[in-house]
Amino acid sequence: MTSEILEKKTGNIRAKSQVKILTAARTEFVLQGYRGATVQSIADRAELPKANILYYFKNKENIYHAVLEHTLEMWDEGIGDIEADQGPKVAIEKFIEAKVRMSFNHPESSKIYAMEIIQGAQHLKDYARTYQRQWVREKAKLFQQWIDNGEMANVDPVHLIFLIWSATQHYADFETQILTIMNRADFEEEDVEQVIAFLCDIILRGCGLT
């Protein structure tokens, strides 16, 4: 076996192990919280020896940071960039659909992020102060440009972003409540499409884009 093949095989094993660990960790952090979750409980859920967990991650804090970073990277990739030439309608529709689909497909990630923010964002303060603040400022500036050009109603751009975040993540953070009220065991693709259509309609109308 050549060194290149061995390296590729080892890389695949490493990647699969890390995905398995992070998947188990997300569930443990949702069920037990950061304080309640342990490296051993994560190892048990991943069905791996504790030593394997510590081989990839030095401690519980490193695992937690990796889970949060993966969540933020996933959101960034899903939303992508909002371009000026797209216009406000396309940009808002794209933003809403991406966030709704992530909430339905990865509810645990959203719940962990919400719990982290509620508890003071001690593990995310640098991110919130740098990247996230800058991202909101850039998008708010773009929305304001569309407002000034008369392309959409005069709404507060920052609160528009907050509205989209809260409305879309509600379906992940309050998943149990929603399923209970709707008397359902799980969501289907039809539900996802309905939520996207509903939120796009309400928010676009509020922005004078229908």
C-alpha cells in the first residue's frame, strides 16, 4: 500500500470518526447541557472508547467548540453570500429558505447555539464581536442601499435580520412544542415547503416586495 493511499485511507477514517463523535456530542449537549455532558457519555453514545474521543479532542471544551464551529460553518455555507445585484426579494427568499432548511434538517445544532446564547455566549463572545457583528453590519448596509434606492420599504435592516433569524430558528428550538401542538410525530418535506412559503410571504409583504 503506497503512502498516498494509506494517507487517504487514514484521513477517511479520521473524518468518519470525528463526524461520529460530533454527532453524538450534539445530542449529549442538547439533552444534558454543557455542564451535564461528559466525555464518557459522548463516547458511550458514539459507541467508541473514551480514549478515541480524547485522541481527536483533548477535552470536553474542545468538543463543544468543534460542535459550535461546525454549526456556524454550516449556516455560512447554507446561506452563502447575499449579492447586491440579486435584489432584496431574491436575497430575502434565499436567506429564509436556507435558514428554514437548516432548522428542519439540523435542529440539534440550532438548539445548542440557542442554549449557548441564552447562557451568555461565553464560548462565542469573540465570534459574536467580530465575524457575526461584521456580517450583520454588511447585510444591513446592503438592505439600507436597497431602501435608499426605493427597491423595498423603509424597514430597520438590523431588526429585519433578527426577525428572519428568530422566525426560522423557532422551528428547531421549539421543535417538540410545535410537533405536540400539531399532533405530529415528525416533519415532512411538505411542512418545510409550507413554512418557507409562509415566512417569505409575510416578510416580503412587510418589506413591500410583493
